[in-house]
Amino acid sequence: MTDDVAVLGAGMHPWGKWGRNFVEYGVAAARAALADAGLEWRDIGSIVGADTVRGGYPGYVAGATFAKALGWQGARVASVYAACASGAQAVNTARTQILSGLADVVLVVGADAAPKGFFRPAGGDRPDDPDWLRFRVLGATNPTYFGLYARRRMAVHGDTPEDFAQVKVKNSALGALNPNARYRKAVTADEVAASAVVADPLRLLDICATSDGGAALVLSGMDFARRHGVADPVRIRAVSTVTPRYPNTVLDLPDIATDSAAAVQPAAETFRESIARAAYEEAGVGPEDLSFAEVYDLSTALELQWYEDLALCGEGEAAKLLKEGTTALGGRIPVNASGGLASFGEAVPAQAIAQVCELTWQLRGAAGDRQVAGARVGIAANQGLFGHGSAVVAVR
């Protein structure tokens, strides 16, 4: 167990395809988070930027880039890259600085201006890079992987394309209520079924888009929060950033081939299960304590997998949980009340931070029409490429 870190401010730039530089989105989100916290940029002792990677140039020096755009003021700076887990790693870096006494209050920022279509590896030939290999040798784009994982769930657990479509139906209805979402239109199961096949059995509306957007948080120690007049802030109680264990026998990106378990027995849990368990253990809570969850629905089938990885139900029971309405707004454990990536799309460095923004607004009771009643404990979970775990537990 660690000391809690207070969330003083949360801010976002709406997701979309705006055609502007990522720095604009990050600065807008940062200013919104600062205003929410009642602080000025000059009050910030440290800034942590979540990086993106384009064309082999990592992150445009993201932390310092945001600091320069806000106006140089001498703050400590860090930049973090962990693919889709970059935002959670940035939150963890900020938390570490606060708990170690290096900074009283830290600004965390992530933003992206994503390319059109699916994400590709950076340019150049890199035969020792598993991400490059899966594209060049296997032709395994991200949608291909999503389709393979959906096929696995169908074969192992009996899930159906109709089950997957209902995830989109649920999330699109919630995204329609979120002013920061890119897609604000509820869709029907028939509309999902009528959309183009991308990677069988998944259709266009089963797969998240790539988007522009930004998100930011202002974090502080509890003493600073009290001095600032915030007696009962939302608190981050755990950040899980674990790596896989050998052998890793479940299909995963970018390593499409799995480790052999012929000589070594697999671990008792999969990688994503270990991400959740580590977060629960650090926070001193269990899945039964959760009020809601934000999970990484790169595809509709992957959201169902997260239900099991978070131990919201037993193995193979995710579709049943969905059908019963348990994960819908008003259900026992709403999942992706924000609308999820189905409604936002991927803005890679920002999305784990955006998840924590949603945790914050829900725990404050400030989520409007998508509010989870009586929210007290929330978890945000995703997975970063190359073995980056990512989960955050927040409480009120």
C-alpha cells in the first residue's frame, strides 16, 4: 500500500480529426486541468509529458514541448513513452515524484494528432523489432490482431458477432452523452452488422478509430491538497505497470507467436489479469469493491476480454455479463461510461490519462447524464505495446 495522491484537476481537448498540431490539444487540456484545480501554470513544480512516436522521432520531446508552449517557468520535466500505456506511466512518474518529495504538485499531459487509418510502425527496416516483423512478415495490422482475438473468443468461449455488436451499442449510447467524445451518435446492432467487414468477424463499427485529442491531470500530495482547500479530493490509490511473465501463452501484440509451455508451466494468470491483480493488491480493494471501470476497447471483443481480466466475472462469462445489463449504465458494474474508445478513438499518449479524467469526474459526481450512481471506487485498465501494463485505481 502507498500513500494516496490527490487529483486536483482534470481537463481534456475533445477528440476528433481536427488537423492541427498535437501541442495545441495538449495545451488546451492542460489549461483546462489547471483551471479545474484552481492553479496557475507558475504554481506547477513538475510537468510529465506522455510521448507519441511518429517517423522514428519519439514524442517531439513531449514534456518540454508542453512546458515551452505553456511558457518556460523552470519546472522539473519528464517525458514517458510506453505506447498505449504512456498515460498511466506518466501518472506513475508524477505520483513517484510527489511521494518522494521531489514536487508538491505535478501536471501530467498527453496529446496526439494521429495518422489516418490504422497505426503503422515507424519507417525503416528493423528485422529485430517484433512490431516491424508482424507488419512486414505476417501482414498483421492492428485490425487483423483484433479479428484473431475475436475468433479466439468465439472458439474458446462461444461468443458471437452479435455479442460483439452489443458492446458497440452500449458504448455508443454512452458516448452520445459525452461532450468530449468524437462519435456522439448511438448505433443499433443492425447498423453494426451492416458496416463493412474489416477483419472477420469484426466489422468497421466493432473497431476503434485513430483520433486527435488531449488530456491532462493536476496531481498533488494530500498535504498540498488540504492547504489548497480541497479536503476530500479524488485520490489515486494504485498504479499498476507490470510486465508479462514467461511463458506468455496467449496471443498478444506485437509478439503474435506465443511462448512454448512444453518445459515451463504457464503462470496462473494471463498478462492482463496480472495488471488488474497488481492494482487491486496495491489499492487494497477487489473487483467486488468497484463502482465502475474504464477499459481499453480497441475492439468490441477486447472489451469482453477485459471483463474477465478484471475478474468482473469468470472465464468465458463476459457475454453473459453483457447480456444481463451488468456492465451498462445502471448495472452493477458499468464499464466504459465515457463511451470508451468506441466513441473516442485512439489518441495514444492521451487515452490512459483520459481514462483517469473519467474516473475523476465520475467519483466527483460530475459526469452528467452518464453518471454512475454512488461511485466510490473506479479502475482504468489498458495494455501498452511491448509488455507495458497499465491500470489505475481511484477512490473517493
